[in-house]
Amino acid sequence: MPKFLEKQLKKEYGAKSDIPYKIMNKMGAMHGSKITAKGMAMEKKHESDMNKVHASAVRRISKK
């Protein structure tokens, strides 16, 4: 399952809530307890975006 999405939803709805999983199932990121291709693509894009943000921050710091 997309960990970033699960973390965000659990923060919003509570750690013990089953609503985050219902939302991810409804979105198509998961099918039952299994991650779907859409969910994998979401996770991959999130990781790529975070790497870009991290790389730009490192470049800014190193220029100083």
C-alpha cells in the first residue's frame, strides 16, 4: 500500500480506524489488502517527487 498515503490518512482519521483502508480501496490504490498497480505507481511517483525535493534542498545548502 502507498505508505505516504496510509500515514497521512491515519493521521487524519486515527491510527486504529479502518477508514484509511476504505478510502484507499475506493481510490483504487488497494484491492482488499493487496496494493494495485495504481497504488504502486502512486508510491513510485511520491518517492520520485521526494527525491527531487531533497536533491534541490541539498544543492541550495551546498551553494552557501
